[in-house]
Amino acid sequence: MSTPERAGTAEAPAAQNPFTPTEDQAQLRQAIRSFAAREIAPNVMRWDEASEFPVDVVKKLGQMGLLGILVPVEYGGVGLSYVDYVLAIEELSAVDGSIGIIVASHNSLCTNHIFLAGNEDQRRRYIPRLASGEWLGAWGLTEPGSGSDAGGARTTAVRKGDRWVLNGNKTFITNGSHAQVAVVIAATDKSQGTRGLSAFIVEKGTPGFRPGRKENKLGLRASDTSELIFEDCEIPAENLLGKEGEGFIDSMRVLDGGRISIAALALGIAKGAFDAALKYTQERHQFGKAISEFQGIQWKLADMATQLDAARLLTHRAAVMKDNGQKTTLESAMAKLHSSETAVRICDEAVQLHGGYGFIKDYPVEKFYRDVKLCTIGEGTSEIQRMVIARELLRK
Ligand SMILES: Cc1cc2nc3c(=O)[nH]c(=O)nc-3n(C[C@H](O)[C@H](O)[C@H](O)COP(=O)(O)OP(=O)(O)OC[C@H]3O[C@@H](n4cnc5c(N)ncnc54)[C@H](O)[C@@H]3O)c2cc1C
């Protein structure tokens, strides 16, 4: 009788730890780290205070391939995996969450929706421009009267010959006033509820389409969060994205991927805050020693590091499943819920560990603390994630 082989013995090679970055991933991470240290870190507080959108850096991110990270090479992207994407968003967000959300919305909402639901003409027209960063993308689902209840969208699209005519307002749209192209969800048949919602591609400069108010925000202030206004905006019939009546269903599929990127955004911001706190507690002396020598401080650091890793594992699980082509509604919602709530707690603790210095803008944790809150709100609040998780559990 043969004995089963055990991993790690001479007979069987040790299984590769899926959470150890490959050589390519380590290189990607290093390239982003160097870029962020050179091009982003020196400007973070200036952009934040002026609410300045970092146009030049976004162009350079396009040149690096980070605006087409998930797009297959034949459509002009770099064709990397969701795990690579998570690593990239985490690295960028550890330096500036604003950059993280700009890149995440562009990739996993706008570009992914066009890639997922678009026909070949639409893919060929839009994806290469988005992937190269020539065009920035936005994605408009939320309206003033419908946020969590996204199916209640009131923006309308009415068919008129070979055109669709859009009327209504979208609110809180990331990249809204800088995007050259937006995917917009509108009601084509109000009597059908969510099955009467359809998606459309709208290009900047189309008569009747304009960005409205740019929001003045608590955090992520260098990112652009704007209204999109449609007043008798006529677009060609071929700009219907996906099938008529399937815009909401496709949006939920898009959000399954998007929520992984918000989990990564949260991880990055929390990592930035944790690294700053780890360093600070070793430098700050009270009662004649570094505060890191007090057990009360060490336990906080231990909890923060453990919680951060647990959140990262959940996020990577969702990303690995996405790469395997599996449905991730449950796992994406769990990753988003846990990572964002954990990240808020870590950033809070990082400020606490800085004492009064955590409350002033000379130290980076003040900004991490403001930025991180969006993660429990955007792409579905924590309450909505719990609803999604419970629905998936009860369905089984
Ligand atoms: C910086 C930023 C960027 C954003 N980017 C985009 C974007 O690019 N595209 C886009 O379409 N949207 C975007 N959003 C919108 C975002 O997704 C919504 O703000 C979010 O979904 C919540 O909607 P709401 O703000 O209308 O809150 P509401 O839906 O009004 O919720 C208010 C509160 O009620 C709770 N609540 C609602 N319903 C329930 C329920 N059934 N059970 C329990 N609690 C409930 C919520 O959890 C929340 O705590 C962005 C928002 C921000 C702030």
C-alpha cells in the first residue's frame, strides 16, 4: 500500500503559496512604488488641499499600462489578472487613495462594462483608447434620488428613430468632469423596474451632455466626483451597451469586479496608515522610551497588522476566483465589507497612535483617516454589502 505524498517532502514539491507574489508581480509592485514615490508622494497634500485632479500623473499611468491593466493585449491593454490589479490598486492607494479611485473607476467600472457588455464595434472603438489612457472613463449609476436603491434610476432614454434621447441627472460620478466617455444607466421602460434599465455609452462633447457640480469632499479630494447632466442629449442608437433592459443586470456583474477594487483601495489606504504608525511609534519617545516599547502600543500594532492581512486574504480570494472565471458576488461583497470596515478601524488607530500629531496635516495619517471613509460607502455601502451577502447565503 502506498502512502499518500505530503506537500513539502522530498517526493512532492511544496505547493506554491498563492499569496506570495510571483516575480512579475513583485516587479509590477516595485515599478508602481518607484513611480508613486517620484510622481505622486511629493504632490499629495497640494492636490488634496486644492482639490486638484492630477491630469499629468493620470496620463503617465496610462503610459505605464495601468489604465488598461485588465484589458487583453489584442484590445490595447496589458492583459494582467485581477490579482495583479489588486496589487496595483493597493500600491497606488498606499500613497494616495485619490489616484487609487481614479484608476479603479476607470478600469473596473467604465472599461469593464464596455468590455463585458459591448459588441465588437464598441469594444474596438472605445477599449483601446481607454486602455492607453488617451481617454478617461466614468460610470454613472447613482442619481440624487437613487443610491443604494440603484434600480430606482429616473434618468430616461427614449428611442427616436436612429437615436436615443437621454434626460436626467447622475450624481457622485468619479472622473465625471474629466472623462471623455461615460457609461450611463437609464430607464428605457419604467414599467419594467430594474428590467427596464439599459446602459449607454456617451461621449464628452455630445450636445445636451455636460458635467455639473464638482463635489467638495471630506477625502479623496484630488479625485473628481461630479454630476452628469443630460438635457435632450441625443446619441446614436448603436451606443446602447448590451441588450435593452439588461443594463441593471450587467451593472451588478460589473460591481462584482468593482467591489474587489474598492477592497483593494481600502487595503492600500490602511497599509499606508499602518506603515506610518509603525514608523512613528518607534520614533516617538514618552516616559523615556519609544512608545513602541509599551505593550499597550504593541498590541494595537499586532491587531492592525493581523486585521490588514485577513482583509488582504479575503480580497485576494475574490480576485483569484475572478481570474478563474467564477461568480464572485458573495466573495466580492465579503471582501469589500470586511476590508473597508477594517481599513476605517486601522486608520482610526493610526491617528490615535500619533496622538495630537495625528490630527494635523504634517503627518500622513490625517489624510488616510479622511480618505478611507469612502470605502464603506462607494459601490454599495456596508449595509448593502450585508444585504448582498445575506441574499447569497439564503439562496444556497
Ligand atoms: C466619492 C464618491 C465616489 C462615487 N463614485 C461613484 C461612481 O463613479 N459611479 C456611481 O454610480 N456612483 C458613485 N458614487 C455613489 C455611491 O455608490 C453612493 O453614494 C452609494 O451607493 C450610497 O448611495 P447614497 O449616497 O444615495 O446613500 P443612500 O442610499 O441614501 O443611503 C443612506 C444610508 O441608508 C442606508 N441604507 C439604504 N438602504 C438601506 C437598506 N435597505 N437597509 C439598511 N440600510 C440602508 C445606507 O447604507 C446608508 O447608510 C460615489 C460616491 C462617492 C461619495
